[in-house]
Amino acid sequence: ALFGYGVKGMTLSMVEAAVAITDARISATDLHRIVGLGKELLRHPVELLPGMREAVAAIAADYPIVLITKGDLFHQEAKVEQCGLAHLFRRIEIVSEKDPATYARVLEEFQLPASRFV
């Protein structure tokens, strides 16, 4: 809850766990390795599931679509850009939580009843 979602939060949690597990005796070299793992994950290319590009394009041809994703703002923006689908979305919402209040806010902004939301 404190670090948020995504790779950066996971990396901080791994550092914290490594310090706890080793009673604070973990070496700087090993901490550097953990941070390196996080960096590798941040650089990992986006891999769409087979048929996903075509499916999103087909839906976007008939309906305005909005992507709602959560996580670290910079990492999520980079992933959306890398996937090559950003142009298909009417809007991209990167939120800190996917909860009823967040969905209600987005639906209200689009004047869309929940019964028309998938």
C-alpha cells in the first residue's frame, strides 16, 4: 500500500525484504543486483497477446474506447506507447486504484451509464 503498484514498488519491496531477511547485512552489491532486476523489468518490451491488436482495432472502429490502467504513471505511459495501440483509445486513464469511485468518476466524465460500460 505504501509503495504503490508496479515494478518500482515491487523493487522497493524486494530491497526492504532483503534488508529484513539478512538482518541488514545485505551487501551493496546484492542491493545493486536487486535494483538491476527492477530496471530490467522496466525495460522489458510489451508483448501483446495473439490477436489483441486486431481485437482492439475492431472494437475501436465501432466504439470510442478508453483504457483504464493502474500503476506507476511513467511506466504505464511507456507501456501504452510501446504497445502501439495508444492511438486507438479516446483517452487513457492511469489511476492509482481501480475502485468503484474511480470508475464512477470516469463514467461521469463521459456521461456514460454503468449499463453501457464493459
